[in-house]
Amino acid sequence: MSRKTELKPAGVCIPMDDHDKSPVPMSTIVCSRVDTASQNIKNNLLKLDSWSKLEINCPEFEDLAEVYESNRFRLVEVTNHHIFQDGIDRKLESCGLPAKNIIFISKHKSNDGRRLLTAHFTGNPSEAKYGGKDGELVVAYTSAIKPIIMELLKYSEAIGYQVSMESTHHGPTDLKIPSIYVEIGSGPDQWDDLQAGDAVARAILSFIPQDLPVAVGFGGGHYAVRQSEILMNNNVAFGHNFPSYQLKNINESLFLQAMAKSNADFVYMDRKSMSVAEKTRIEKWSKEKGFLILRESDINGMKGVPWAFFREVFLEVEKVEPGATLHISKRLRSMLDRGLLSDYLNFKTIMVDPRLVHLTWKHNSDSFIDWLENRSLVWLEKDNGTLSGIFFVWESDAGVLLEDIVNECIKILKEHYEIEYIPDNTTLYLSKKRFNPYLAEKLGIPKGSLYGKLSKGIPIEMDGHIVDPEMVHEKVTKQLVLDSRVL
């Protein structure tokens, strides 16, 4: 049986009666008495919320110092440093203080002295020099990483701090429940900064976990700059992150452990920071185990789109146009946002002759893309920046939309060619007048600037006569037998 004392935000202590209720698993914040930043955050937490102090008698957990409870959190103080708290989840349970997840509040130490608020997951890709076990990773509290980072951002600018994720490092690693570290960095001046402690405390008290698609990140530096920006600007979360200097230690077993303990949906690689061999190795494991590999452009395209939808379409893209970037039209996004499209699998793939698509895109890409944005479809961009002829459509009659796309291409090309289209045999004739140097030569026109004017359609004067551009242009016709169909 424990005794509670209620702590009000103003610091007034009010004795309470003993309680016989069995403890329930709670989100648990762990602070350390030997960590200055941890104590700073703890003191701010106690000021900002109403807490009850629990008197716990638990000799088997020697490091246990103090325990507080609020409506949402349990705050546990330990006498030793957090990084050496392997098994703390089981120890707390044995003391009647079961945790459903753990938030460690701590200092971040760096010689660069930057003012920084960070969050990360713990684990040792190689030798365990600072707590935990060799080659072991914790279960990542992925539903907390983005909302905590976003809450930190709300308070950081006013006090002159930067915010970042860090890559996976140090202990503890032997935990069976999700956990995350939230830290103040990078030196004593920041660890004692009451404004920084207040910002971290407010972020923890106000964040709401979010169930988002989760990536495991590879490459980059310790502060995972690209991954941090992606997380801040998109509705995705990150689990474990491995910087470039650790990639040599990532074997298939550790790769699979990271994916499992992050409950990851896809892999992200900071490709420019990785060697070809490292990228090839991670791609191989991902494909063999069925994990998606998304680029930053893919992730940006997910904005406002349900993950289940994006995943299904992305898998189809990889089948028909590997490496292409998918673009979801504005109209289709609107349908998804309004809940008008519930059957994500009910789409059809159509192919418009790629020569026709490329020619249209080449002559007026803006007009063509604007038209596509107002149709319920997905269009694809190839690695070279041009459009693919493959489209995914959510119209009841894919054949009608296929015909509409072909007709729109022809309409745009009419601005640049004389067009004749014979639908019965899907033959398209494109005619254009082109400057013919041979005709100019026959008229005795010297090569040089006069050729340039005539080719641009500007009349010239020669020997007292006007030479009209029509006299040195000829009609050239290109025939295309279009291969466009519903696949």
C-alpha cells in the first residue's frame, strides 16, 4: 500500500487518504538525479501540472528515488543515469508501477555548444560503450516522435533553440515496451536553462501520440538532418535512424531488428551520403523482405493522402514503371479528403501512347499537367523528369478517360502542328512547316543571318526583292499509329 501527497502547480501539498486501487500501466517519464537537464525538466513538469507524490517501498529496485502521478503521466526519478536502466520496465512493474511506454528526459552533450532540443531512440548498432547491449535496439515509441518534435518547435524559436531528431545511440536497450529520449543540449549552460526545461516539459505534457506511417532511416549525420526535415514537413514518423558512419555495422540481422522494433512501413535512405555498396545492400534486404523504399519526393507526395491508398498505388507503380514518381491529382486528393473514395484497390491502369504524352509534355507541360490535376487520376514522372504514358484512374469507365486524355493531347498539339486524327485506326498525322536550307540555297540566299531570319518566319530583302519565309519552308508530316489502351 502506498501513500499519496497531491502536488498543485503552485507547490501546495495536500495529504490524501490511502488508496487500494491497483496501479494501471501509464505513460512513464523517467528522470535522473545525476543529470542536470533531467532535473531541470522534472522541476518544470512538477510546476506545470497537478501531481500526487507516491510513497513507494520497493527494495528490489535500488535506483528508485521518487514517484509522482498526474492524470496522464507517472514521473519516476532514479538515482543512477538513464543509459544504465536496462530492464527498468520490468523493475517498475515489480514495484506495482507498470509502464505502457517510457519517456526519458535527459541532457544532450556535444562539444559544439549549440542550443538544441532533441528526441531519439536508443540502441547500439555496434559496441555498447554507453549502456545497453551490443547490437541491440529498443522498441521505438514512434507515435511520440513527430508530435514531440512539433511541440518542441512551438517553443524553441522564442528561446533561441534548434530542434532535431538524433540518430540511434547509447542505452538502455533491454526494454520490452516503447521508449524515447527527449533532451536539452549541448552543455551546462543549456542544461541549467530554465526556459529550455520549461519548453521540454510543456512539449511532453501537451503532445498527443499520432499513428503515422513509419520509416527506418539510413545515412546522413548524427543529427539526421534530412530525416528531421522530412518528419517536420510530412505526416510520417521515423523509428530507428543510422548515420553514415554506422552503416558499416548494419548487417541483415540488425536491419530486420530495426524494422521490427520500429514497426516500420518503409525504408528511407539519404542517398547522397551513402556509398553505392551501402545502398545496394539495404535495397537488397528491403526487396527480399517486402519493405517499400521511398525517396523524399515520394514522401512529399503522400501529404494529405491515407497511407493505405498511397501504399497500394506505389506498389502498382513499381510493377509497371519502376523508379517513377507518382503524382496524385488535386481532384483525387479532394475525393480522398472528403471520404468519397473508400475502395483504394478499385483503380484501373491505362496507357496512353508514350510518344504522344512526351510530345504534349514537351510543347506545353504546364497546360497538360493543369488538365490532369482536374481528373481523378495518378500520373507518373520518370527519373529524367518527363511524363510516363501510364495513368491510374478511378473513373467508372476507364476507356472514356483514356479517350479524353488522348483528345486533350491532340488539342494541345494543335497549337504547334496541323493535326489530322483518324480514330478508327488510331492514326495521328502531325504536320509542321520547317525551314529548308536547300530551298534557300536554290534562291541564292547566302548562309548566315538571313537564314536565321527566314527560319524564324521573318521576310528578308535581297537584290531589291522580298523573300517571303513561305518560299523556303516545306511541310513535314509525321505519322503516329497510337498504342493507347486500358491495361
